[in-house]
Amino acid sequence: MSADPAIRRDIPDATVARLPEYLRALSDVADRGISSVSSEELAQAAGVRSTQLRKDLSHLGSYGIRGVGYEVEHLALEISRALGLTQDWPVAIVGMGNLGRALAAYSGFATGGFHVAAVFDEDAALAGALVADLPISPMTDLALLVRERGITIGVIATPAASAQSVCNALVEAGVRSLLNFAPLVLVVPDDVDVRRVDLSTELHVLAFHEQRKSLPPELGVAR
Amino acid sequence: MSADPAIRRDIPDATVARLPEYLRALSDVADRGISSVSSEELAQAAGVRSTQLRKDLSHLGSYGIRGVGYEVEHLALEISRALGLTQDWPVAIVGMGNLGRALAAYSGFATGGFHVAAVFDEDAALAGALVADLPISPMTDLALLVRERGITIGVIATPAASAQSVCNALVEAGVRSLLNFAPLVLVVPDDVDVRRVDLSTELHVLAFHEQRKSLPPELGVAR
DNA sequence: GCAACTTTGTGCCCGCGTTCACAAACGCTT
DNA sequence: AAGCGTTTGTGAACGCGGGCACAAAGTTGC
């Protein structure tokens, strides 16, 4: 009845953000040899409410069996398909400082179709040095390698000072999805997606809540 | 008229998440020798709308001057105070793999009262080795050092397999704010805050949007 | 000292996301 | 085959956060 090919459109952003976690939880469950889970079990493993899980999954389609639960392998496949993990995603990392090197070596990278296809650094003196079995390329080769290797995702792991120019180079080369580790807001065209990961911001938020905990002189709200 | 001490309560989470960015934008502005900014200028530097910036700041208090703007240094101080950055925050990092070492060396750590007070690894063989001028301590010293050095924030940079046990040890030692880089949902008591940073999740979300860009056979929505 | 201009602070509305409540659907037992 | 228990899928209510419009308040110029 329902169309087979990726049917659903307009999956809410909030749902998309949780799908990777569901996928990870499913992987855990599968590793334990379990082939079927209820929304309640899976939700607990993913740290959300079961109703939320079911509503999220409902945006993908009806892949559960009422009275039983979800078939682990099948659901994992459907989520992977929705996220686009059934295809290969070559990634470029720019900035081979401590962080860039750690990212290049990060094993979690390998999960779900991603792989480091090239690494770059603005310091031409580093060119040729090996990082996780890959030679560091100079920025002048960026456009060429992006084209040759079909790179669609760029990771910026440079200092803040050079992040915008590196970003411009990536966009110029045709990369439209960026993961930014530099502590600044990048300016990009509308069709480019940027996600930012900032250690400093996370620490600040933690400090805020920690402060609230230590000085509760008034206002005893739940949180 | 208005009380001087940290007056405002219940700052929305969404606002708190943006305050660090405002602080960074203010720092940039200050570096350019500017002493006063309008909400419009500052908002642009922080990548938000000016109305949003003003509403966010209104939760802290009235620190702007109508017809003029905000005094850069004063506003930075007030945001710092709201976030709790006027005090010192000793941080412990657990897991001295590639990522842990990169984090320990990360300069952005130093901003706003944070500093790495101790680093740990479950591998006792690493004990004593220097990372960013700090000797790696064995996990058996965790409780002692947390107490001695007043550590309130813990960073988990271990593999997923050991993350939960490390988390338990940190919580047991009295740490109530955690930054988790391991790809799993930690189980913690209600009074413990956990923020998670996951490269894999970010890549998945990017892949989703990238996929949507490449295959636009139907539905020409704005996004 | 007054008027015109500028910029902040905020009340109100709207849209998104989360949760609740419940009906629909499935397996199992008798 | 029919009923019972279980679990999914979803319509509806609710609450939070963002953006608009505007009043309040301050500055500048004359």
C-alpha cells in the first residue's frame, strides 16, 4: 500500500537530530543478539520518552508491528536510509593541529558510510606528512581533490583566525556541508549547511548550571 | 532601584546556549577597540537577529542605553557573571587518547575561568606521563584530586566501552557537571548535568541535509 | 528647552515540538 | 474463531521560543 521508496518528506529537525542516537541504540541492541524491541526499551536506551520515539519514527513511515515492537535490523536499515547513510560520504578535514589529527584518527568516523578522503593544512611545510595513513595536502590542491574524490562534507579544525578563509575555499570548491570546530560564526551562502561544535560554549553552559546548583539561596524550582 | 546582585532567575535554556556566543562576539568587538555597540551590530557578529539578542539580554537585566547601544566591557562583564565565569572552574579530563590529549592542549580551554586541573587515564601504565605540562593520574587518585583541587566539571574522552564506569567514578567523586565525548547516553542521577558532543551525530545530520540537496525530484520547499 | 531621531526593552502572536490520551492493529490463548 | 492483552501510530492539547510591532527612554541639534 504505502510507497516503498523514501516516501516521507519534511522530517522535523528535532527528529533528525535524534535519529543517529536511535541508530546507535539499535546497534547496541543488535550486538546483544536481540532481534525485536519495543519503543519503551529502545527509548530508554536512547534516553528519550517512548512516545517521542514513536512520533519520531512515524515521520519515517510505519515500520513497527503493533503488539510486538520493531524488528531491529529492519528499523536500523530504514533509519540509515532516511539519514542517507546507505551511500558513501567522503569527508575532508582541514587543519592538522592537535584536534584535526585526533579527528582524522577517530574511529567513530568510519560508522555509516563516512571516511576521511583527504586532509589539508594551510602550512605548506606540513604537506606530505602522514596523518592516519593519509598524506597532508596543501590548500592549493583542495578544489582538485574535492572534485576527484567526490568530497561533499568538510570539517574545519583550524584556529579561529583562518577558519573563514578555509571555509570560503571549501565552499568555492563545491562543498556545501560543513562541520565547524573553530570558535566563530562562519558566513556562508544560504545553500551551505554549517554545524558547529564548540568546547568552550559547552563548558560555559555547564558552568552556568553548576553555578545555579551551588548557590540556591532562593527559588527552589525542580531543576 | 533594581537590585545589584545577580538578580534574574530562570534564564531560558535557549538563551543560555547563546550567551557564550555573545561573549565571543563582544570580545571580537573589544579587540577592534570599539567601546559601544548596537544590538544590530552585535547580533550580526553573533549570527542572530537583533530582536533575539535584545530579548536574550533582557533576561539578564537592563544593561543597554536607549538611543546608544551597549557598553562593550560592561555587557561582557554582566554576561560573564550570569554564566558564572567570574569564578574559577577547575576541570578534569578523563581518557588520554588522541582526543583527550587534544582537549588538554586546547587553548580555548583557558577562556573564562576554566583550566585543566588534572588529567586521568584508566591505563595505569600511562600514569606520570606528561600531557600539556600535567602528569597523567591513575583513576585511583580521582576522588582525592577532585576534592583537593576543587574540581567541579569532568570531561569524558574515553572509548564508549569505559565511559559509563568513568562517569560513575566522577559522580561518585562529587562531580556534577559532565561533558561527554563518548558516543553513548550516560545514566546519571537527576542532579548531574551532562552535555554531549558527538562527531558522529553531527556528521549524520549533515549527511541527511546533504542528501536532501542532491535529490530534489519533488517538493521545492525553501529549505 | 524642545523637537526629531535613534535604539532599547517588551507585550503579543504564531509556529514548532513534546506530551497525553486513545483508537487501531497485531499475536496469543482458549 | 473469538476475545484478551499488548504495543504501535496519531489526533489534540499544551508550553516554549522566536519574531513583530510599538512604547519607553535617551541623545543630538538648534
